[in-house]
Amino acid sequence: MSGVIRYEAWLLMLSLATGGWLMLVYDTIRVFRLMIRHSAFAVGLEDFFYWIGAGVVTFNLLYQQNDGGLRAYVIGGVLGGMILYDRLISRIFFKGLKKLGKKFTIKSGKSTRNVTGKEQTEKVGD
């Protein structure tokens, strides 16, 4: 096998791993959101910074491994890695993180009234 083809295959594997790693980070953010209640603005801000970071990581991958040359299969590999992680690993990993997160959840009882006027207590993380 040619050295060039070997390098391209390695770059594709690296891009798949990068996509999986990015989704692992996002799962961690999701667990953090379950542990501490966030407003819609805070969630949007977290997502904004996550995607800025994901773009920087992907650009860094292209810059360091391919001298900044844009390769469609690398971008596709990152997206493919994200999809593979989501379909194969995320559910198992997220359940584990969620169980771990429940041990560290900030519990705050918030009194609300339901439609019938009876007082209820909501617990964050349940």
C-alpha cells in the first residue's frame, strides 16, 4: 500500500476519532445541564461556545495534519465520528454519566402551584 494512501486512511481515522471526542464533550455538557438548571439563554451560550470550540478543533486537525488544506473527507469523517458515537456509544455513556451526575446534583426545592391550585415541590435533576 502506498504511503500516501496509508496517510489518508490514518487521517480519516483521526477525523472519526475527533468527531467521537467532540460528541463525548457534548455529552458531558448535557450531564452538566441536568445537574444544574440552566436558562434558555445559558444553554444557547454554552452551545455557541461548544460549536466555536468544535470548529477550532476541526481547523486545528486540518492545519496540523494537512497543512491547512481543506479535505471534504476529513470534515465528513468528523461528522461521521459524531454520528457513530451518537448511535453506538452515547446512550450507554450518557446513562453512566447521568447516574454519576445524580450523586452531585444540586437539589433545590422550588415551590410551584399546579392547575388545581395545590402546591407542588419540584426537584432539579429528577
